[in-house]
Amino acid sequence: MKTRFTYSILFLVLLVYSCQSLEKPPKPENLISEDKMVEILTDIAFIKAAKGSYKKVFDIEKINPEEYILKKHGIDSIVFAENNSWYTSQLDEYEEIFTKVKSNIEGSKIKYEKLKKEEDSIKKIQDSIKRSKEGLQDSKILPSDLDKIKLTDEELIEQEIETAIKKRSNKTNAPSRKKKQ
């Protein structure tokens, strides 16, 4: 019976506390604008992604990413915590902020993919140029080969000149058809 009574009391206490209205945090004195909050949260998302991939670098360089972001935006951790708490209590505004953050991340992803494609195409061009240069080095055109190529070009020019002279001389040697008077 005692245990039943104890459970009943415990249930009532929990019921009373659970039925209390939750107080929303007060509006901060230094309210951060929604746009600034979007920038901060976007930076935090990027830093968390980088920290996940490059944790060792952050540890070696003793970089505190959260501190860096707050310093970058000129706020301290208390101001951010108060603003974040207040915005989370404003669900519609906070949802709008996160929609903008998601949009920023998607936009950056598209820019990154575009830059990556450009880098890849530049790399392919550089590789093909390198292969071409290596191919030329492998075939090793010697200066004597260049002389032969020049001679061939000169011979072709001489042949063209001779052909042109022959055509002209044929026209001038051809019997003229003048009427006799």
C-alpha cells in the first residue's frame, strides 16, 4: 500500500510539473538580424562539415571553429546563445532562417560542382598537352629533319612557280587569232 501511495504522489508531482506553461526566453538586448543569423548558421554548417572531415587538422592547428565564427561575425558566445534560444522559440522565423541556410548550402554546392568541373576540364587539357609534348620528345625531330622539311617546302614553292611560268608562257606562245585585214 505504501508503494501505491508513493507512486500516486510521484505521478501527481510529475503531472503538476508537466502541465506548467513553458516560458519563452526573453527577446535579447542585442538581437541579431535574421540575415546575420542565416550567415552565422551557414558558417557553422560549413565548419561542422569541415571539422568532420579534417578533425586532425583542427586538433593539430588548435583551431576552435566556433570561436572563429563568432569572432568573424563580431559577437560573443553569450549573445549568440541568447539569440539562438530566442529564435528557436519563434518557430516560424527559425524555420525561415533554416530554409535560407539550406538554400545557401545548396547554392554553394552548385558553385563547388561547377568549379570542380572547370578544374577537371583544365586538368584534362593540361594532361593532353603534357602527353603531346612527351610524344614530340619521343619522336625526336632532329635539326636535319627540319632542314628536309624546309627543303620540301622550298621544292613545292619552286614547282608552283614553274607551273605558273609554264601556264603564262603557253598563253603568250599560243597563236593569236587576229583578223587579217
